[in-house]
Amino acid sequence: MNSSFIIRSAAYIAIFAVMLLCEWRVPFALSEQKKTHRVGFHLSLSIMNTFLLNIIISGTIFATLLYTQKHMFGLAYVLGLSGGAKIVTTIIVLDLWDYWMHLANHKIRFLWRFHKAHHSDMEMDVTTASRFHLGELLISNGVKCGMILLWGPSLWGLAVFDILITGCSQFHHANVNIPLNIQDGIEKIIVTPRMHRCHHSLHCNCFNTNYATILSCWDRLFKSYHWAEPRNELQPIGLYDPRGPHTMKFVPFLLTPLKD
Ligand SMILES: [Zn+2]
């Protein structure tokens, strides 16, 4: 468990650094906020969330995983999956679960109270991928325990999924100006910055679209895909309310679920 945590942390830092470099060299949208402020706030939030998740729920996730392995419990065991096939199917199954979890975060009022903290960012860049309310992370990790029990993944299947979902999230939140023809090609398989920027856009055509995190096929399959017009539909970013600099301060951010 420790080695997979170290690998996940190293991947997070490496992708974060590469995306920061790309945002500096070829940004998609001009920023009005200080980059150092955005990096400082969102990294502090991420460190605090990781620390608390490790204390509160990581042990339960690991215990659930050990239980499924010891008793060969879960659908993956019923199907006789092992090795690489089990890792690949684990990524697909958990990514599909993540699609529905994200959709539920938007459709169920109670869940939206927490998820809107992520959407309250008025700009979007690689640091936005670290902007989550602890309440949302606790709920999604609690549901994830149920998914682990149902599916029965291997430790490495789960570790590879965690690395991919974090890396893909950092990539598609990044404020990088990748040529559209390249993004269209990438988007046939995974979610691109243009596709996810649409999810954060206030433009009416973008409401309730593009929920996928790793594989873009889920949005096409479940009819929530929207190809956004980059010049007109990808600005402004955020929520109608709250707007303003207080969205980058800890206390107002943590109190977001209490605001209607
Ligand atoms: Zn969302």
C-alpha cells in the first residue's frame, strides 16, 4: 500500500509540473488570478484532504480490498479475471462508476452542495484538479468501498486506476492550447481539456454535459457528450454564484455546502 501511495504521489507531482510548464508556454485562456495564489491554495487544500483521507478512510478501503482478496469475493473473481486483464477491466469498471458518481454529484441536490465547491473556481487550470471539498471526497471514497466489494480488484488494478484518474483529471483541467485537430483525435479515447472545459462553462449548451473522467466513450454512450465551440462556448468558467475572490479562501470554501 505504501509503495502504491509513493508511486501515485510521484505521478501527481510529475504531471502537475509538466502541465504547469505547458500552461506557462501555451495557455488557452488568459488568467486574471495570480498563478502563485492558485497553486498555493489548491496544493494546500490537496495536502490537507490527502492527510485527512489517509486518517479517516484509506484504512477502510485497504481493509475492504484485503477482504475481497482473502475470500476471492467480487465479480472479477466470478469471471475468473487475473493479471493484465483484471487491471484493464478494473480501470473500465471503476471509470464507468466514476461517470455515474459525477453525474449524481450534479443531479442530487445534497451531493451538489459539495461538488459545487469544485465548480466554484472562476478559472480553470491544472490546480483545479486538486480543488475538491473533503465532504465530496469522503462520500465518493465511501461509495468506492462498495464498488471494491462488488468488483474485487487487485491492489495494482486499483493503484493503476488511481494514477490514471488523477493524471487524466490533471490533464483535462489544464489551461493548455492544444490544436483542435489533435484534441479531436485524443478525444476519441480520453477526455481532453476542451471537452472538460465545456463541463465547467456557464454557456447554456454546456449544462449537464461531459461528465467522463478518463474514457470519453461514456458521454457518447449515455448521450451527455457535447462538442463545444472553443471561441463561444468555453467562457466564462465557474458558477453564477458564488463569484469573487473569496472562492480562493479556506473558510468560505469549506462552508460552500452550507450556501444555497
Ligand atoms: Zn462536475
